[in-house]
Amino acid sequence: MTAECGPARGAVRMTVIMCVAESFSMAAFATYTTLLPLLQREWALTNSQAGLIGGIAFAGYMTAVPVLTALTDRIDSRRIYLGACGLSALGAVGFTLFAGGFWSALVFQFIIGAGLGGTYMPGLKALTDHLEGRAQARATAFYAACFGIGSSTSILVSGWLGQAYGWRTAFLCGALSPLIAAALVNLMMPRGRTREQKGPTALLDFRPVLTNKTTRYYILGYAVHNFELFAQRAWMVAFLVFSATLQPSGTVAVLSAATLAAIINLCGPLMSVTGNELALRYGRQRIIFVFMCASGLVACGFGFAAGLPSAIVFALMCLHYGLMLGDSAALTAGAIGSAPADQRGAILAVYSFLGFSAALAGPLTFGVVLDLAGGNRDVIAWGLAYASIGLFGALAPLARW
């Protein structure tokens, strides 16, 4: 009994440590998108420019993740994590001290994204190196779910600080939290597993991953998932602000748009874990396609509902967000379990790189469609912008066929 409980307690302990660290490391992640309405006015940004700043973080992520995540097969993942937390802090400090418009915001948001590229998947590698089977799948589900908790915390704290003390103070908080995450991981997690290099294998040789047919399916699914999810996250607060302007005169908002967005983000962890448990019971691919198609269909109609009563808009956004996260952990756990352990860093590098390439395209596509369709004061434009990110998920049954 003791022998069985020991490993179980160890798995729980490591999962809790990595989930808490993940939440701290993401403090600056959603700060810009939370403060988007304020910064867009202050810096006179077009919707396309605002969307590009929101998406450029994923360009930073894409630049960093193939190298930093692949390195975890050769170097202790804790060392990678420590350096990446430093990058996140540096980007947030840059916003605090120097940001003043489109170009400077692009630079510092890029750096914040590069920091996320060295914490999110390397952190998952540090956790799953020491687990196998269902314990690994469940730990992956909780870790993926905590991305939503980290996002919610970032939205809530940055929204409150931005409103009370100004947006620079919100970014300053985002600079301090990753340092706490670095301390937790490097002091409390065991050393990451690495493999001995046999022959002159190139660091970025991802052919073994790409030739794995099963892994390719999960990578493609993750790209579709991220295209929709991160566009929604980038424009969520701005849409809620727009919807509030369409409410009857005299309507009093009980909660701010940032607070509502934080609450909506909390739907993600519950649905991510639930989706993974359903995948373990009813089949991973079936559950992934059900959630992907359902979220895409809801997205295709959601933007047109901006003028409905606030409670209905909030409920629909919770529904959409929950459906989007229903396949998140199932996709990641499937990718990790689809290839040998000694290629796990390389698998996560490709998976994350292509997934966040789509995450870069999502917010930008949304902003461009919003501009071309009439701007952010037009219901039809918002409807078409949401439809542009839900289309691929809605076509998921065709892809499965």
C-alpha cells in the first residue's frame, strides 16, 4: 500500500508545483490583451496593428520553442525554464519603462512570447519526464488546464492594476511573477531526464517526429485549436467592451469587461480536465473532434450576438470558451503518448511551434477581418471576425472523414 501511495503522492506533488509555477510564469501573458482597449486609444492603433501586437507574442514563442524545447532532450529542463522566466521578466520590464506605441510594443511583446516558449512546453517536459501512463495523461491535463488559470489570473490582476494604478504598473507585476516561478521549479522539481547523443544528430532534426503519422494528426489538431483559442483570448475583452455599448441606456455593468474575461477563462481548466477524462473513457480522437466541431460552430454565430443582453452574451462566451478547451489536454496528452520518451522534447518542440504559428495567425486574422468588414463598432464585422476563426473547427468532421 505504501509503495503504491508513494509514487502517487510524488506525482501529485510535482503536478501541483508545476501548475503553480506555470500560473506565476504567465503573469505578463494576457496583460496586453486585457489592456487592449486602453492602449489602442492611447496609442491610436488600428485594429490590424492591435491584432498584430497581440499575435507577435506567438512569433516570439515560435522563434524560441523549437530550440529551447528540443534542448530539454539534452539539457536539464530546469535550466531552460530559469532562462525563459528571465526573458518574460525582461519583456514586461521593457513595457513598464519604454513602451510608447506600436513598434516598441511589438518588440517587448515578442520577448514576452519568447519567454513563454521556454516555460510552457519545457515545464510540461519537466513534469512528464517522471510519469507514465494514466498518471502522465492526468498530469498533462491539469498542467494544460492551468494555462487557463494563468490566463485568468493575468487578466484579473492586470485589469485591476491597470484600472487602479495605470498600465505600466500592471506590466511591472508581470515582471516579478516569472521570477517566483523560476525559483519554484529550480528548487523543488527533480532534475529533468536527458539522453546521450549518439553521433552528430542535429538539434533541430525533427524528421523522426514528422514521420510519425499519429503525432502529425495531433499536431494539426493543435494548430486548429490554437488558431481559434488565441484569437478569442486576444479579442475577448475588446468584444465585451463593444457589447456593453449596445446595451440599453441606463444599464449598469456589475463587473468590468476584464473581470468577466477572467471568469470566462476559468471555464477552461474544468473543461480541459473533463475533456481528457472523456477521452480516456470514450476514445481520444472521437472526443477531440466533437469538441472542435462544436466550438467552431458556436464561434461562427457568436459575434453576431453582440447586441443581446449582457447575461446572454456572457453565457455564450462561457459556452464557446469551454468547448474550445474541451480538446486541449486530450490533444497534448495524445501527442506526448504517441512517440518514444527519448524524443519527447522534439515532439513538444514541433507540436508547440506549429500550434503557436496558428496562434500568431489567429489574432491577426481576426483583426484584419474586423477592419475589412467595417471596424470594431459594427456588429456584422464582429460576427464575420468570429466566423473567420471558427470556420476550421466547424469543418473538423470533414477533416476526420
